[in-house]
Amino acid sequence: MKIPELLYNSPVIRYDPLAQVEVFERRDETTGTVSFQEPSPEEIKRIEETSGSSGAAPGAPRISLLV
């Protein structure tokens, strides 16, 4: 019996806690590379900067969840 190769799910909706928005991503099924994202990484960064709140606990390190 042959086991099929692992495929990445696409599309994906994930939550970005820093920007506090849902992100829609379309990925290449074999590599997992994001080929389309809405809102764009630039829009998410702008949202984070203008919101005045990171959504994280005070003193928590800022990490990027974008690939």
C-alpha cells in the first residue's frame, strides 16, 4: 500500500492576534508557500501600527506570524 504525500490545506483562514484580524491565505499544496493573502502583509503591519494596541500582554515580545 502506497501512502500519499503530505499536502498542505488550501485555502486557510487564520487569526492574527497582533493585528486582531482574520487572514485568508491560499497556499501551494505541495510546498505550503503562501501564493495569495488578504489582507496583505503590508496592510496587517499598518493595522498593527495604527491600532495602538498589539493585542498581546504588556511586555510580551512582538512576533510575526506571517510566512
